Amino acid sequence: MNICEMTRKDFDLVRKRGWDENIGEIYSLIILPERHKHDSGYRCMSFVACDKVNNPICKCGGCTDDLAIGIQDKIYFSMDCLPKSGLLHLWSDRPFSIGSDLSTISIQNKNQ
């Protein structure tokens, strides 16, 4: 299902990735605020990683309160708000990768 057609409930049902599972090329992340808080006092987040044509791959995070973006080589991100779910959509026209499901999740160039 395309992310523009999905509800928040649809995103909640996306499969969770395995620990350090290689999920291939990611072109966007959907940010899902969680109801629970991290020990830091900030709300936790999950992320749904998506492919080049806006289909969900898997869910990451869950206990994450920080998204670190460490990008080089002139890769740029844009953000919009999905029409049906109202969730934030962080995307790039170049592939990137996402780190392990820790307190801080990092995103980097696919080549790093």
C-alpha cells in the first residue's frame, strides 16, 4: 500500500525490522510519535522506512527519542505531511540507511 493512502493504524501494523536487519535502500521515513516517554522525558518515536516508490519496508525504533542526521555528499532532505494520516514524511531523492534501534537512531548516506 502506498504511504499516501495509509492511516496511522496502517502504519502501526507495518512489520518491525529484526535487530540490525539490512533493509536495503531507504528513500523516506515516516515519523510515528509514540504515547510513551523515554527516560529523557521526551516522547519516543517509531519510523517506517520506505522504498523509492513510497511503499513501506518496515518499522524501526520505538524507544527512540532522537533522530540524528549525519549526511555528506550534498544529499538533501525534504519534509511534508501525508494527506491521509497527517504524519510527517522525511524524504530524499537519493538512498540512505538507518542505524540500529537505540535511544538515538542515525541516518547516513547509503555508502557510509
